[in-house]
Amino acid sequence: MAQFPSPVFKTKKVTQLAWLFFAVCFALKSGPVLADSYAQGLAFLEKEEYTQAFSIFSRVAEKGDASAQAALGSMYYNGSGIPADPVKAAQWYARAAEQGDASSQLKLGEMYEDGEGLEKDDFLAAYWYERAAVNGLAKAQWSLGVLYSEGAGVAQDDAEALGWFSKAAEQGLPEAQASLGVFYSEGRAVEQNATKAFALYLRAAEQGLAMAQYELGNAFRDALGVETDYGQAFAWFKKAADQEYADAQYAIGQLYMLGQGVPENAEQAFRWFSKAAEQGLPKAQTNIGLMYAIGQGVNKNLPAAIKNFRLAADQGFPEAQYFLADLYYTGEGVEADDREALKWFEKAAIQGLLEAQDMLGLMYTRGHGVQRDHAKAAAWFALAAGHGYAESQNNLGFMYSRGLGVEQDFEKAVMWYRKAAEHNLPQAQFNLGGMYLRGDGVKQNYHTALEWFRKAAEQGMEEAQESLERILRRGQTTTREDMSI
């Protein structure tokens, strides 16, 4: 008779098989159980039932589910049903990012770049952007390209930036298309091509990107890769302006000021400049200040002008610093204060504003707001003159003719007077005429002197007209000294 296993052994074997079967089934089901729980949490989140969503995500995230960890990071970041906590958000994003979750890698990069919930660290921002970019996330590719273009956290490399922008643009990301447009517009890492730039801006603009719409407006206004069309310029600026893009609002103000594509209208210009100024755009604040100062498009209001100039000046905008300084210097709308004027002129001059450099030279020459110092005056005049500013060229010529702050040198005086005279500056034409009349630094020539006096007189300069009449009346004579500064 056949021997069968004892019931005990059989029972034990069946129990082992049953447990093995159960274990296999549990193993097979364990993944779907977590996925289903995440999906359930997501369903609660979409219904804004945040307490249930948070509870499910927390349980599943602790078991290592990257999607749930990313969801918790998002809830903490956005304050969805719980107090916003960027530190905890970063912690959960980091756990998900380490597991390869591309969206969390991107978010972690953004938080490192912005110093939000983490200490700002461009190097780590670039690290996480690259991991997400390699995973194919278009926004990460674009963000990494931006860091390469700026040299933030990585060595500056336009070619590398171009590569990442291109990858993201191929996926249709409008920000990347616009960034590529900038590279083609400026000729960075590629041959400059306004037509390609225009095409890229158009692709991004049609997706609603305000920056690209603004650049299209510039292209139509300035004939960059397309024929000038002020109507189209206005239309694209308006699309961007409707998205509160401050530069576009400012551009519309300019079109109204100049009557380009729209009827000339100072009131409308003031309205659009105001919109941009309210967003803190310094060039718009400066224009508002100017319009208040002269009463264009709005009633004259010097206190309002000063307020707007100061808002822009405090942001380091050199033109506003210059206008504010000028009001303090002349005492218009504010008590005259040479020291305050000097301070603001110097701020603008340091930034390279030629008018401010010239005014600083004048203040050092005259001893206004500062001890008189002809050497410093000549240095400021020379700086602006070297960049072609006619008034400073004339003033530097005067310094050389008198030996003020520099060794007297008539030939250099003639050279600088001539440069300014060729810019049609009447004071310089008069001074150059005087040099020819006296034979200082140049061979004496009455005929040439008359020509320069006549040029200055034709622009309404009384001293030149008087000298011209005196020469013609007497045949030849000396003239008064050079026009002082």
C-alpha cells in the first residue's frame, strides 16, 4: 500500500505553500497598493479635501513613494490646507529628487536659486537643474541654460547655454524660444540673425509669453528682422501690456508721445507711463517726473516730479539722478542745495552719464557744493569729452586755453574746440573763431575766424554776432577772451 505523508506534514506543507502564495500576491500587490493610495490622495487634493490628501500622502511618502513625497513638498510649498513651510517643502522635494523625480529636481533647483527654504546656492541649483534636464524636463533645460548664460553656479558659457535653450525650445517651451531669440538677436554663440530671432519670438509670443510679445513689438517698431510697422508694434506691445509687462506699457507710452501707430497724445502717454511707473520701472518714473516738471500731458507739479525722480534715482537710474540733481542745483520745486545736487550728479556721473560728468566738472570749476578744484574739473570734462560730449569738449578746450587744472596748451585747446564746433556747438564755434583771430595754437586767419563766428551767430549767439560786426566794421581786430564756463 502506498504510504502517504502524515496529515501533520501535509498540513504543514499546504500551510507553507499557502503562505508562499500569499507572500507572492502581497509582493505583486504592494506596488499597486501604494500607487492606488497616491492616486486616492491626488483625487482628494483635486477636490481640495486637503486633510485627507495630506494624510494619505504622508503615509505613502514615508514608505518611499517619490510621487507622494513630491506631492507633500507641493502642499507645504503652496500652503494647501496646511501652513506654508518652504523648509519642509524642500525636505520632501529633496527626498523625491534623490529618487529621480524630475519635477522635484526642478523645484529643488529653483529653491536653491531663489534661496527659498534653503540657503541660496547657485552651484546646487545648477546641479539639480542638470539632473532634471537630463531627465528631459524642458523647464529645467531652460533654467540650466540661463545659469550658463549668466555664469551663475557654473562657468559662463554661451555655447552651453545655447545647447540647453535649443533642447527646451524643441519641446515647445516659450521661455526657451524667447531666450534663443535673444541669442540670435545679440549674436551670442551664433551668428547674429534678426530674422531668426523674430521667428523665435513669434513662436513664443503666440503661446502668450509677454516678454516675447514685447520683443516682437520692438522688432516691428525698429525694423529688426521685419519691415517697420508701427500698427503691429502697438498690437504686440498691447498684448504684453495687458499682462502687466511694464516695459511694454512704457513702450506704448513712447508710441503715444511720438504719434507712431497711434495719434500723438501726451495724456495717453502719461497714462501708460504711469502704469509702468506703478510697477517700479525707473525709466517710466523718470518720464513721469519730466512730464510733471514741464506740465506735458498733466498739470505741472514739481513736488510730484521730484517724488518720481527720487523713486527712480533710488533705484540707481542715472537719468533720474541727473534730473533730481538739476532741480536741487537750480532750486526749482525744492530748496536749492549744491551739496545735494553734487551728490546726485556724482552718482549719475559714476554710471557714465555724460551730462552729469560735465556738470560735475562745472561744479568743481565754480566751487559749487565742493571746494574748487580745477584738476578734478578737467578730469571730469576729459572723461565726457573722450566719449564725444560736445559741451565737455568745449569746456576742456577752455581749461587748456587758460591752463586751469592742466598745463596750458593752445594746440590742445584748438583740438577740443574744433571737436565741439564740428558738433555744431555755438560756444565752441565762437571760441575756435577767437583762436584763429588771435593765432593761438593755430596760424592766424581772419577769414577762418569770420567763418566760425558766423556759424555761431547763425545759431543766435549774441557774442558771436557782436564779434562778427566788430571785425567787419574795423577790418580786423582782436575779440574778447574765450567764452568762460
